[in-house]
Amino acid sequence: MHRKILETIREFIREHDMLVPGDRVIIGLSGGADSVSLLMILSELKKELNIELFAVHVHHGLRGKEADRDSIYAQELSENLGVPFVCVHANVAEYARINGVSEEEAGRHLRYRILEEQRLFRHAAKIAVAHHADDQVETVLYNLFRGSGLKGLGGMRPVRDAVIRPLLSVTRKEILAYLEEKEISYCEDSTNSGTDYIRNRLRHEIIPAVRERINEGAPSNILQAAKTAAAADACFEKAARRILESSGIRERREDGGVISIGISAENLKQEESIVRQYVIRQMIGETYLSLKDITSVHVEEAEKLLFKPVGRRIQLPDGGYALRTYDELWIKKEEKMLFSQSGGEETGLTPVMTTFPYKKGQEIPKNRYTKWFDYDKINSALSVRYRETGDYITLAGGGRKTVKSFMIDEKIPKEERGKILLAADGSHILWIIGYRISEYYKITDDTHTVLQIQIDGGKIDE
Amino acid sequence: MHRKILETIREFIREHDMLVPGDRVIIGLSGGADSVSLLMILSELKKELNIELFAVHVHHGLRGKEADRDSIYAQELSENLGVPFVCVHANVAEYARINGVSEEEAGRHLRYRILEEQRLFRHAAKIAVAHHADDQVETVLYNLFRGSGLKGLGGMRPVRDAVIRPLLSVTRKEILAYLEEKEISYCEDSTNSGTDYIRNRLRHEIIPAVRERINEGAPSNILQAAKTAAAADACFEKAARRILESSGIRERREDGGVISIGISAENLKQEESIVRQYVIRQMIGETYLSLKDITSVHVEEAEKLLFKPVGRRIQLPDGGYALRTYDELWIKKEEKMLFSQSGGEETGLTPVMTTFPYKKGQEIPKNRYTKWFDYDKINSALSVRYRETGDYITLAGGGRKTVKSFMIDEKIPKEERGKILLAADGSHILWIIGYRISEYYKITDDTHTVLQIQIDGGKIDE
């Protein structure tokens, strides 16, 4: 049994190119059965894969003594295995309250954020999380029942950006058998007894009923279907990317951000409808920060513009729109509208700040919504706020410019100016978010510590 | 309500090009709510669509008086609407016994067969069946839980060959409301109270539990996902077809049937894995009668041959195989193996015979397993059997050839000869099935009645 699970996971890691020799891997370690076995298994494979492990435990501050016990257990286990361990405290309750989300969602959000911070801090390539095949079945049904396309039907991806999921190939039952054979104990998994009623009902009511009344083998059939859906999704994404790379027309700001993107209507009409929709979704993705408020109806309506007269447009969320011109279909999103109607917090866009040591030559992200600054140049406490009198930025030559005159020069209407968020060090502005970063705070060869500020969009598959 | 359901269906018919002016449409009319409303609605749309309707009731011979009552009701309703009506008796129990399938499956099989016979007989273009949105939700979950790719996740198609499903766009609830408003009664639908336990459990247990415990809107989300899956499936089918049309290498028998098909391994490797698998599935489809015993494992194994050394092969069901040569990947299926191991009946290949009047100039099907003969030239009772001494066919010039010498000339090994099925009129053979039809029985301008013999494969989506 033990040999078998190891082989399955080794093969799965290989199949998806999850790890390369020399990789440092952050492991999210709750202390529950799933993450304990993830740590155990990666420890067993550590030598042959030539990887380095770090265990990160996120203390949610929610379940009192029980949570402390989990934390201590996780630490002891890591130490026994000779894996460096860190416990990070997260105020899940407060995050949930401020962002108006469930504690479940807040916990998930914060966990990923903390793991990503640890990854940057430790110059690690990967984050390994412990989702297994049963979680995947749940996710697929959750998405199917609550509405989703191929992307959601595909479930969680084995590899997504830096996140890898080596256990997706094995079931909870196999994991428990492995732990039993190894005589390893574990804590009751906090994510399994969580507060997400819908997931609990899927797990404890719907899936058992399907197995008993319809087909005992339903879970593995669902996994197989998900694999196909994910492959189809990847294929259409690739086709759409190719089309946009070769024939997308972009209007950019000076920071490289796309404010509008167009594509030849005649060319797009040649494609299958499903490919057209992937192209349009990617066009929206390039101009919008997050696709989370974009529904299939928006995409379908934009697609219909291909067959509508010149000048027709449809409204998209947050003031963006799709427009039919004579030759093209355009997606336009005025940058100034990014935080417009309601300000950052209410649109769910929380700036995330992370600090980590700078490694010379490290590639600075070109992402419009993720910026790096020289942390040691910050004088006072950093804040993210709207403009105030006296705000200024440093220009390339070293001179200063007031935020007010910057906004006038950029032709931002008066009534919009107060709606743009700024990352501020007193009156010295690091970043007019969505527009310009101050020369003064840019990364140089002398930078010791990086401050990363990230405007946080939603994730789709978890 | 009534206006709304009509508009929804009219739009759905238009969207899928289900009907064109002048179409004759066979309606499967059980007398249940679904098919009664299908008949009613198509009657309402008859004038504006300029179509002609025929109602066909299949009497299953299973439920005694109740079935007779349904049949009478269906007839009365048709007559009231001025729609020509016919009742066809089917011996479902016997068919189920002979073919070793459930009565549910036998009923479905026979219904489609009878509707198709009626379509040919009445020179109708289309067969309309009454599946609605709730049936579709059931079908999608049924396929997902029992194992399927995009094809099955896509559910029943609105149009498939001659079969159209105008009610797929409306729910059972809308249908019942329509009938109530119109004050039309109906019989308890025999397919809804059928013996398919799995479907009944989905309908009465699983789907209600999902709506109540997970998401009330799950059914419409499932329908939306199915639409996307069907679109993706169609897109990959099309891509695969294009690839095979432009670069498939076919070895054919004289009757046009493909015995092996190859494709450049280098070219196929360039494609995405999912596209490769669609190509391989189509290759198998061209050499096999039916894909019903072909699993995703067969397809994946054949795909892997692309990366294996020359000469490697994998076995497929019924004696076919996939083979890697230096330049190509081949699917080969020796025709003589079609009925080999076990004879026709045991492989589930039942010949289906249909007669209908011949319309001059009507296109004769080029399908390898569907052949037409001049019915009036048949002297004695027709039989489908293995060869006997004295069997002969008529050649193009009018001469005769014994089946024995035909088989010798075709280099069919001695031990295989007795395993080939023949359609026989006494000693005069109409069709050496899979090989050759006799010149004597071919359709001419003088033909009055067509005998169609069809070797029956499985259907996938219903």
C-alpha cells in the first residue's frame, strides 16, 4: 500500500512536471491527515527529487486550544523530519468581517496569501498543498451545481502558477491507509470540519448518495471527466492566446497596462463560437483586474456584437464595455474607473503587502497590479488611501511632481481623481495605483528588502 | 405562459435549424405529457413553419389494458388535431430477451427503429422526440456518474441525424403548465415510470437532494455546462475530421469500407493530446461498426503508440488493433473478423430490416452497413444466416458466382468463412455482409419497394 501511494504520487509529479531538481517547496501544513501525509511523502521523495522543503503552518486564531495543539503538533512533526518550520498567525475573523466573506473563504484567501509570502521570502519555487482526489470530486460537483464552464468542470489543476497539488492523484482513503501503516498520528483537519455548509453537504450527503444509489465508481468517473474538461479548457485557452498574440491590437498606458484591446471582427467570426468566447474572455482578462464579476452572459453578449452594426456596444461591470467598430471588436476599460464607483475595499480589491529579501538580478514582475518597491526607502508607516493635498511622486530625473498635476496631465476628470487609490509614504506617493510608480522607490542593485504591493483579484478554481 | 413556451420553442427550433419549410416530421407519440405537448406545440407551429406532421405510437405490448388506453388516447388526440396517426406494435419483452438487454433499453431501441422505419416509409425528413430540459439534466448526470467524456457531458443533442428535440429548451414544469392552460389531458408517461432504476433514482432522489441541499438553480447550471461541453465536443470532432480528411491514409475494400486507416505520426504529435484522441477515436470509428466497446483506455493506449518504437501494437476489441509503423499510426480491423469470434447475435449486431416505397432518384445510402435492395425481386422468405452449400451471388454482367469461390478469391481463410453472415433469398445471396451485394437485387428505376438491411450498432447519447 505504502509503496503504491508513493509510486502513484511520484508518477503524478513527473507527469505534470511539478518539480525540478533544486526546487525549494513551501508546504502548507495544517496538521491534518492530508497535509501531514503530503509532508511525509515529499520528505520520502526529497532525496531522489533533489528538493528542499519548508513547512508553513497558518494559525487561524479561531479554535482556541485546539488550534494551538495543531500548531504544536505540526511543529514537532516538521522537526522530527528535519524540515524547517514556521507558524504564521492570521486574523481570519477580522479579514472575514472587513471583506464581507465567510470565515471559510477568508481562511482560504489568507492561507494562500501567507504561503505566497513565504514562498517569496524564502525564494522558493513552489507551494505544495494537500488537496486529494476526494476534494477534487467535491470541487467539480460544487462548480457544476453552482454554475461553471469547462474551467470549473476541470476542477483544481495539478499545477497552477507556483501552486502544486501532488496528492490530487490519490484518495483520502489511500492517504489514511498510508498514515496508518506509517503509524503517524494527525489532528482533525480544520478544513474538513469547516463552516462551508455546501461543501459539507456534498461530502456527507450528496456524494455518498450518488455512490450508493447510482454508481459506486462515480467519483473516479467524475475525476476522469474533469481531466477531459481541463484538457479541453487548456486547449481553447491556448488557441485563444495564439489568436490574440498574432492579431490583438492593444492600447496601453505608459506602465504597460492594457486599456483597450481589439481584434479583427472578420477573423474572429471565422472561429468556432466556443473559441470566440475564450478569445473575448482573454480580452476582458487583459483589461480587467479579475474576471470574477464577468459572467458567461457578458461574454455571449460581447460575442453577438460581431454580428451587430458598427457602433453597438454592451456594458461590462465596473464601467468597461465591448464595442463593435467597422473592422474590430474592442474591449475597453478606462483605467480611471478601476476603483471608481465604490473605492477599493467595496469592489473586493484589497492591496496585499509582502516583504522579502531581494536577490540581485531577481526578475521584477511586469504585472500591472503587482509592483515591487525598495522597502528600506520607506520613511514613515505605509498606507493605501485616496489623495490628499501635498501628495507628490518622484520623476525619472529626480524631480517631484504633485499628484494633482499628474492627474491633470493625464486628463483624469476632476470627479474621478478622488477615487484613485494611492500607496503612500507620508505625502510621498509610491504608486498611483493603475498609473505610475515613483522613481524614488524603484528596486536597484542596492535594494536589500522588497516590498511587494499586489492588488488582489479573485481566484477561479479553489 | 402558453405564449412564452411557444416562443421559447420557436426560437430553439430556429437556433438549431431543426426544421425547414416543407419538412415532413414523424412525432413519437406515447400519449404522455411530454409527447402530447410536443404534438400540440408542433401543431400550433405547423402553419408558420410550413411542415407536415405524422404521429407514430409504439405499442410496447407490455402493460396490457393501460397500454391499450394510451394507444387509443394518442389516436384520438391526433385525429382531433387532424394529424395522420399510426400505431405500431413492438414486442419489447422478446427483443429484450433475445438481445440480453433491459426492457427499458429494448423499448428505447425499438422505438427509435420504428420511428426511423416510419420516417423512411413516409419520406419524412425528421423525427421529433419529446425529451425536455429535465430529461437532459438527468442524462448529463447519468453520463457523468457512469463515466463519459465531453460527448456524454454534452447530453442529448438538439439535432442528431434525422432526430430533433424541440422541447429540450423547456422544463417538465413548463410543459405541464402549458397542458393545464390548454386543458389537455394525457396518460401517465410510460417512459417516466419505467424500469430504469438508476434514472428513477436520479430523478426522484439525487436531483431533488442537490436542489434542496446545494443549489436550487443546479439544473439550469448543469444545462449550461452541458451546452459548453457539447460545443467543445463538436469543435474537437470538427478539428479531427479536418485532420483525417486532409491526411488520413485509407485502405479500402471494393465496397468502399475502410479496413485500415493511417495517419502521419509526426503530424499527429503536433496536435494537443485531446485532439489526438478525437482523431484516434474517429479512425476507430471508420474501421469499426460501433464505438460502443471502445473505452478511453483503448484510445489513450493507441495515442501512446505515437511515442513508442516501430512495430509496437495494442489490441482493440473484436480483433482490431492499433499499430505504430515508421511513419504512421494505423488502426486496422480485418473485415473478416467482424462477426468472427461469436457470430452476429452474440456481438449484439442484429440485422434490422425495413421496407418502404421507393421514390425515383432517392439517394441510396453509401454506408457500408446499411444496404438497400429491390424488395420485389425477393422470391422466398428472406433469412440472415451463415453460408450453405450452393449459395451464390449475381455478378455485374449477370453471371453467377458461388459464395465459396468468392471467399477463396477474397483470400478469406477457410476457418473464417463459416463466420460471415449472409442475407439470403433461398440460395441466392443478396449480401455477403461486409463484402459485396448481389447485382440482381440492386435498386433500379423500376424498383417499387426498398428493402433496407442495416447492421445495427449502438447509439451513444440516449
